[in-house]
Amino acid sequence: MACTAVVLCVMGLLGSTATAAYADDPKNPAADARRAGGSAAAADADARRLDDVRKKIDALYRKAEQATDAYNAAEEQVELQQKEIVRLARSIDSTQRKLAALKRQAGSLASAQYRGGGLPSEAKLMLDADPEGFLDNATLARKGEFAAKRVIRQLARLKGDLESYSDSATDRWEQLEANRKKKESAQRDIKKKIDEAKKLESRLATKEKDRLKKLEDEQAFKQQQKWLDSGVLNDISNKASAAGKKAISFATAQLGKDYVWGAEGPDTFDCSGLTLRAWQAGGRTIPRTSQEQWRQLPRVGLRDMRPGDLIIYFSDASHVGMYLGDGAMVHAPRPGRQVTITGAGSMPILGVVRPDGAAGGDGAHHTDE
């Protein structure tokens, strides 16, 4: 589509140039035709080259977005593990204090036995000639025995708890370090892909950058038109829920704000950071990443979606936008772009999820990338 537009434009210019050349040199029409053909071929090659650049840049940003999802997931796990480690540390401290108190109690029981000559309570009971003293000693012996057994049981349980908490804390630390490494690796990958994309863009002249943006828009328009031509909107007539309206209001209020990977607002967002905050404004807590939103939230059929629902894109669920109705959605596209409204079908749709409703089928609607 883009190549055709450029070629037609060039051919239009060549038409007027060819006429002028023929008037100046009517004896050499063949040479003029060769020049026209050569210019058209060059323009066609240039258009193909620019479209190849667009595809490479798009692929790099797609990979950066995949890495961003991995980064966000690792970051979420790091935060959860840090909280769990704090909780375990408090449990260990509390258990250690209880254990110290029981050890003191056990020490008191041992001291009491030592002061009594070291004889067990049962032996004293048998040697006592006084019947009343016998009964008193019997009661005391039972109480002492129960107390000792209770202390021993509590000591064993607390030691077991302490070992369990310590093992869990060790596991959490190991998981924390593993996820920190995942974060660092994803961060390096994101930076590498974005730098490569920016380097490709920086090689283009200003006019070529403008043409590149037009090519991106034309590609999105082509995808959207194909989606609309399928007749999908004929069956979509649902209205937003009250919570969905609040989520939409928040999302659309962020229009024009820059995309920054890993960002959750208030000044910058990535794709799932925007949907996360929008639905928090709608009174719902949803997963941080687009992949987890796809995995955990109730799915609905594409033809059953309503404004406020989240559309998950690409086969790896690496992008998400919020449906607004009338075939449009709002999303944070990629680095170098801002939160914007575009066609809901401008990218390959994996399926639809509804943060505030029950599932209406598996919701999957696969399309080719």
C-alpha cells in the first residue's frame, strides 16, 4: 500500500517531466523513457528499503516489549518476595523470643528438681508416710509432670517452626536473587533492542522519518480495515459497566503521555501499566503484566466485548489495550510514542479479558501476525 502510493506519486511527477523533455528533444523519446523508468525503479527500491526498515524497527520494539513484560513480572515477584522475607523475619524473631521464654521455664523446672534432692516426684510419693501429704504430693506430681510435658512439646514445636521459617526464608532469598537476575537480564535486553531501533531511525533523514511514520499508520489502518471488513462490529453493541466507565475515563485522561517501559504512571506508562492503573481507578486490582492479565482475568468472546474490556494482542500476549467502543481502543504503544487512541484491530488480536465480569467462553480469537 505504501509502495504503491510512493510509486504513483513519483510516476505523476515523471509524467510532467517526460512531456517537457520530449518538447525539448523530440528526436530522443527512448532516452527519456529510460530515464523515467530508471527513476521509477529507484523510487520503488527506496520505498521497499524504507518498508524493510519499518519492519526491522517494529520487530525490535516488539522484542523490547516482550522483555518489558518479563521485567515487570520479575519486578512484581521481587516485591512479593521482599514482603514475604520481612514477614518470615518477624515470625523468626517472635518464635525465638517464645523459645527463650520456654527454655527459662524448663530451666526453672530443672532447678526445682535439683533443690528437691534430685529425686523424681514419683519416688517422693512412695516414701511419704502421711496420707494427706501423699495426696498433696500426688496432685503436685501430676501437675509437675503435665507442666514438664507441655514445655517439652512446646519446645519441640517451636524448634520445628523456627527451622521451617528459616528454610522458607532461605528459599525466598534464593528466589529473590533469581528474579533480580531476571530483571537485570530483561533490562539489558530492553535497552539493547531500543538502542538498536533508535540507531536505525537515526540514520534516516527527516523526510524519511515522516514517511516511516506514515508507513506505520498505513499498516495499522490496513489491519484495522481488514478487522472491520470481517463484520465484527455488527455484533458488538454492549455498553460499559459503571467500573468500566471509570477505567475508560482514567485511561483517556492519559492521552499524550509518553510510553516508558516498566512505568505505571502518573506521568509515563507502558501498555500494561496503563491498564493496571485504569482499572485501579475503576475499583479493581488486576495483574501487572499483559501476559498475567490474559492468564488470570475472565475471558470473553470478541463479539461479546464491551467498552472497558482489555484486548490482548499477539500470540505471546505481550501487548494490551482498552476497548473504547466503535472499533477503537486506547493504549501505550511503544518507546518514542505517546498514549493514544487507535483501531482495536490494528494489531493481531489474541483475545479479550474482562476485569469486572465472569467469563463468557475462552475468549480466544487468534489472528496471524
